[in-house]
Amino acid sequence: MMNLHKLILTENACYKAGRTITVKGIMVHSTGANNPNLKRYVGPNDGLLGENQYGNHWNTYHPGGREVCVHAFIGKLADGTIATYQTLPWNHRGWHAGGSANNTHIGFEICEDGLTDYTYFQKVYREAVELCAYLCKEYGLTEQNIICHSEGYKQGVASNHGDVMHWFPKHGKSMDTFRAEVKALLAADTKEDTSEPVVTYPEKLTSGYYRVRKAWKDSKSQVGAYRVLANAKAAADKNPGTHVFTNDGVAIYPVDDATDSGTADYRIHTVVKGDTLWDIAALYLGKGSRYPEIKTLNGLKSNVIYSGWKLKIPN
């Protein structure tokens, strides 16, 4: 299962540019250097990555003097396990394609090793498949919306790079097998999902408002009404005890089904688009690094969560 973490490269000029896109596809890259360690590209050290003694990670204005930034990296943590690190908001315009795909595609890098280690390749390849399946679900895409950098060049939407087709065939894989595995994973998830329908709340409403108040029936407690969900959540954060409500009176952030007396062992958070376990732990528990407590309480085997899920949060 995908091992997803989040460390946004806020010092990178790409992030500071603050441009967003409508996501229409995913572009798979590989780094082109024999260094499988995430700390080479992602920093500073969060306790899992390990220390980059050279400080040459991409959380700098122009890494290595270049205008580059991707949405995620896949590679090794300090303990040798494989993980994915989200490094830009998914709908942020990245600098990864060298062409018009920057305006339409999420781009992520797989950290290369010497290209001969089959075990390492299998692990990062599978992690990439699961990341793409996750993003397809989040943005209503299919496997046909996934390309690699070299395919992007042939389509005229990316610069002339060979990744990932200089690597995948060495281990019997191609972008066609990659897309087929994403398709199979999406189909398997659909067949196995017997839970209630997933509800995804829009980031911006065209009619009505997200209302921030203590209770839906207590209109006098309202502190504001917002079209943009992020603004409503920020207002709720600044006013403890308030919640964000949809037009029909459903509390979506933060949701607390525990009793007012605080005797329950947990609270409930309903996952909305863009949430990660790290962010949820930071919100409720004070530190993102406490996310394993949420995983354990909910019996989660991976860090992947989906919109509409109700998660128990330790008190």
C-alpha cells in the first residue's frame, strides 16, 4: 500500500509563484541520477527522511540554479523503506515538463538508483502505480490520462527527455504495462468498495455558502459565510468550537461526533478533498508526526485516505 507523506517545498520559486491548474493528467518522471534517497530532493529532515548534509534538496528558491519543481517524489526513507512525498499542492502549477503539460499535468519523480536493482525497481514502480490510482480517483482521471516525460515529448507537450523508458524496459515494464496496472487497481477498488457513496465537497461554491458557526441551528453564532472552502476552514480554525457547514447543514470541518462532555475516546473527522493524515494529525493532535496514532485507531494499513471517509481521532 502507498506510503504517502507531505512536505511542501515552500521555499521553491515554483511554489512561491502561486499558480494553479485544472488537473487533466499525470506525468511520470525519473530523476536521471543514481541516488534513490528522498533526502536528496526533499527537505528539511522531518525525522524520517534523514539529514541531507549538503543541503542541496529542492526546498530552495532555484535548486542547483534551475527552475524546477514537481508535485511528489518516490524513493527511500532513511530506514530504507519506500515512500511518496507530496511536495506541491496537487493543483499547483509545477515546473516539471518543460512544455505546456505544466499547465495541465501533475508531475512526480521516481528516484533512480543504478537501474539494475530489480527489488528496488519493483517497490518504487508499485508505489507509483498506487499514487497514480489515488490521483485518478481524486481528479476523475483514468489510466489513459497518464503519460511519461518521453511520451509527453512525442506529443509535443514536454521537453526532450527519455524518462522513464530508459529504465522501465530493463525490468520488463513499459508505460503500457504501467497504465494497465493502474486500471486494474482502480477496477479492484471499485469492486471492493461496499461503503457509503463518497461525497466530495467542492473547493469553491457557485451558489450558496459554507457557513461557519457553532451549530447549524444556532445562526447567531455564525462568524462568517464563504464561497471558498479553504477560507471557511481558516475561519473555523480561528474560532474554536465552530464548524464549517454545507448549504444543507452538514458539518464537514472539523467533525466531532464525540459527546460534549469529552468522555468519548475519540472524535470524528470526515475527510475532504486535499486532506492527508499528516495534516489531520497536525490539526487535531498538534503534530503531523502523530499520524500513526490515527492509522492505528482506524485500522489503516496505508496512508491513503479518500474523501467522505470518517476517521476516528484520538482525544
